[in-house]
Amino acid sequence: MTDLTEAVIRAVQAAFPDLEMSFGGPPNAIVRIAPAHPAFGSIEVEDDGPELTVHCGNFTHVHLSNYDEGISSEERITRMRVS
């Protein structure tokens, strides 16, 4: 499990303690939040190495990363954290 994966799991658990979720590791979703409505689908976060991919139900997804090559991987993880 990568540092980024561990940081994402801790952050999601802390931010959404009342939501039903499951956890795994790459290459599958590392966090899967159960859907509030089955037609929408689940929220899934994948650790794709240098970026996170967040699948927003059955509709769309977004790629998140920090492309600043002048920082360490630890600083990159810190800057990607959601407050």
C-alpha cells in the first residue's frame, strides 16, 4: 500500500465517518463509497501512481494530481490532501 493510498483512506474515513464504504488496494478502487441511490452508482477512488482517479457514480470521473516536479513524494501527498 502506498503512502498516498494510506493518506486517502485516512482522509476519507475522517471526513465521512457515517458513510458506508469499503477499502481495497491498487489496481482496484482503494475507497468505494456506497451509492445513496442505486441509479447514481458508487464513488470510487483509485490510486493510479502519480494521480488519483475519482469515479463519480455512473456518470463521470476526474483525475487529481500535483505535477510540481520540484517537491518530494511526501510533499506531493500533503498538498493533495483535502481539508
